[in-house]
Amino acid sequence: MRIGHGYDAHRFAENRKLILGGVSIDYELGMQAHSDGDVVIHALIDALLGAAGMGDIGGHFPDTSADYENIDSRILLRDVMAKLKGEGYRVGNADITIIAQAPKMKPHLPEMKQILAADLEIDQRRLNIKATTTEGMGFAGRREGIATHAVVLLKEAND
């Protein structure tokens, strides 16, 4: 078994869609980013890569490359999953925490769980996604952006 942790944060920006966990959320601001800015998937990718000892998201998908400009982060996640399978790994479980004062995440969590479990090729019972606020503290509390932590357990495919 191998454990990985991932973290990502982006600031809000005007004239951008807000996409989290593969779900397009109706909100007046989106994430400032080279890609689609999906901090949930970015943290998850870093956790997956970390558990496998394969570096980080920036090493695989540099924000200096036009290939990844405005890319759907689910494409990146599926690519990472293919690499993990090639190395003989499968996901045991994942636990994700979204840190946001706004918008409210609870209505979107079931769809995120459905989408991400499918991309991770696991039963939804092996994925937990939750959200919290910071009670007004820090950049998330001031509604300047959103952050996410993700923890994953990888198993060798023959386990």
C-alpha cells in the first residue's frame, strides 16, 4: 500500500467557469488557472502521483505548455490513471476535503463523487468528498479562492 497527499488552491477570477470535481457550478466567479482550474481534481492528481512516487501535476502537465491551456482536468486525471495502471497500481480509496466559504458545495458533492469514482475506476463507497469553510479566516474565508486537500491509498494491482 502507498499513501499520497495532494493540495491545490486557486484564486477566483472573473469571466471563468467554476468547475470543481468535474462539475460545472453556477457561480459568478471561476478559478484563475492555465487549465480549467479544477482544484479538486488537481489535488487528487497530486495525491495519486505522490503515492506512486511519480512527482507532481506540474511535472506531468506544465502550465507553460499550450497543450494544457484551458484543458478539462478530467482528461489529466484519466491520463494519470492510465499511467498508474501501467505501473501496476489501482486506487484503494480516496478522501477529499474542499475548503471554500462560497459557493456552497453540499448540493454538488454527490455529482462530484459519481464523476470522480468513475474516473478513478472505483466504487463510490471508496471515495469520500466533503467540504468545509474557514469561518471567514484566510483567503478562502475572505472568498478570494478555493483550496482542496486529497489523500489516496494506492494498492498494487495484484492485491
